Amino acid sequence: MKVTLEQVRDNLAKLTIEVSPEEFGVALDKAFEKVVKEVKIDGFRPGKCPKSMFIKRFGYEALYEEAVNFALNETYPKAVDENKLFVVNQPTIDVDFATLNKDNGFTYTATVDVLPAFELGEYKGLEVKKASEKASAKEVKEQIERTLKSKAENVVKETPAELGDTVVIDFEGYIDDQPFDGGAGENYPLELGSNSFIPGFEDQLIGTKPEDKVDVKVTFPKDYHAELAGKAAVFKVTVHEVKTKVVPELTDEFVAELEIDGVTTVAEYKKHVQEELNEHAKKHSDEKFTNDLVEKACKNTKINIPECMINDYVNDMKARSEAQAAQYKIPFEVYLQYMGLTLEAFEKQAKEVGQKRVKADLVLSKIAEVEEIKVTPEELQAEIEKVAKENGLDVKEVAKRVNLNQLAFSLEQSKVIDLLKATAVAPAKKTTKKEAAAE
């Protein structure tokens, strides 16, 4: 086999591969062994016809297509390895079948997208500021207030309804003095300011009292249901009750009702909330620190990423989203609408994410290569056992299901990220004018 490499573009290579007569002869023998099993010849059981008789009846030409496939599968991977190419998709093969001859071998070309060679930028000693791992007093206070509000009770009041109150109402809607389907309800609890009704509806109930009767005049939005869109309507509303939210006070009794293990007093509850928020803050800080480090390492490295790698990522994201839509038993377009996206916007978003993700994978893999970071079989086994324990599964069952290549890739990336973290430095503190003057 003789191979000639032509770099068509920075990320496109063309291999011209000459298959020798000897190599083609081996491929023809393999092709005969396969084809003869599928051919019926009188007087012979399937697969037992002598090669000489097969050739006499059908000619070598009947074996060329299969023989070429055997030759391609044998020679193309070798050509890629010999030239140390990082191919990123399937090649486009061009074979001139008209010139094929069993005695001469043949020549073919394979044009394929490749990852161009690239040099890593700085990835050690990166200056990245780490976010606080401790929740602030304000965050603790706000969390406690949210909890108190979640336990608020609606209490009946006799004074006029205010924003935030709940009114219990009967209502019936009319268009051109005629009631319409879906426009009526009884004893409906409506929180004023929740914006759960048509714009303008809730505002007209502010100031009402029990037993008030109100004509609420509204216009349906233009993007509403087709039969109602843009139409003026009048809702005849009867107010039965007005309720206001009463938020409980933070007391030991309230804390006890939360039934948190080991927490019975206000002081203990505040400490509990602080510790819980600290855990979230630490997790967020670590995630942001990791993302910032990887992003900076990527920013320092220039790579001309083949478009097909980005497209593969987009197609994968689309396939996953389509599968999710299928689980919900809704069309993919409707699924996207729920997310507030058009197909065009989804693909644009996926492409932007794909560009970052693909580059990050390439940069982290390159660092692993340069730093000779590897994942051992023992580490793979330990991770499998960890997954099994965390999910209450049998280790052997997990080992069968897991993709070892993907697991090894994930562990390798984790090791590289540990390296980035270990070598990262905090940005130098900027001196203010006041501090400089004091010095």
C-alpha cells in the first residue's frame, strides 16, 4: 500500500491510496468466501462451489464490489494511522471501478475532515477569582422570609380587597350580550396581582367587598384563542369573600412545626438555613470556578474546529430533544414552543453551545495528552463501584450498561480540571487610590 497525503485545507485532508495487486488479491479471496455463500449453483451446496468454477461462470468482476470494500476497510485505517490524522467524520471515497483489474490492484482517494494540529495556550497558573462559598446574611434572611410566606394563611377580612388579597368570586363572561363557552366559574379563588386572568381583569376588583357585584370590562389579547382574540367582553362578577394573607412570625413554635431533625429553636433554624445555603454556595462556587478555568484555557487556545463537529453536536442535541418531545407525546415544534423557541432559534442556540463544548473537549484532551494524564483500569472499576453504590445497583449490572470509553473520557477530563484548579492563582488585589496614598 502506498499513500500520498494532500492537505486540501487546514481541516480537510485528501488521501490517495494505492492498493497493491497482492493486497487486492487477498481482498478478492475474502470477497469470494462471502459471495459464494449467497450464490446458488446447480450441483453444489451453498458455499461449496470451487473458486475456479465460480470465476469461469461469473468472472472476477462479480467480486470487485465486495473486494473493494474489504480493501478499503483494511487500508484506509492504516493510512490514517500512518499519517497521524485526527479524522472527525466519515470519508468521501472515490474509486474508479472502470479501471479495476485483478492483476493491477487499484487506486482510490479518501477525502475527510480532520482536526488540524494546534498548540495549547496557557492553561497553568490561570488567574481566576473564586466566588464566595458562604451565603450572606441577606440571603439567609430572604430564604427565611420565603419560607414564612409559603406558610401564610388566607384569612377572611371585611375591608376592601387590596393587591395581594384573594377574592372568592362567581363570574360569567359575555360578548355582544351573549355568554361564551369557558367564560364562567363559581367560587373561584383569584389572587389579585397574580396575573392569572385576562389583563385588566384583576385590577377592576381592587377595592371590592363581600357581596359586591361588578361588571368587569376587558379586551382579549390578540394572541388569545382564535374565537376570542381581540374581542371586547364584559364579565359579571359577584364577590363572595375577600381574604388576606397572614404571614406567621418566626417563633420557636413555628420552627417546631417545620419538623427539621435537631432544629427546634429560632437560633437553631437560622443556623440550619445558613449551613444549607452554604452548601449551595459552595457547589455554585466550585461549578463557576471550573467553568471559568476551562473557558479561560479555551480562550488562550486557537483551534479551527471543523464545521462537521459542530453539526454533529447540534444533531445530537436535536435528537435528544425530539426524544424528550416523544416522551411527552407532543410534536417537536410544540415542545420548542413550550421553551419559547423556534426551530431556527433552537439550532442557533445549539450551535453556540456546541462550539464551546467541542472546543472545551478538544482542549482538555490535548492537556491530558501533553501532561500524560491517563485513566487506569483500577480507577474505572472504582468509579463503576461508586455509581453502583450511589444508585443501589449491582456492580456487574452497572459494568454491563456503562460505556467504558465515555466513562474513561469523563474521568480524564476530571483529572485535567483538577490540574487546572491546583495550578490556578487568585487575581492580584487592585490597590485603591486611598490605599496607595496611605502607602
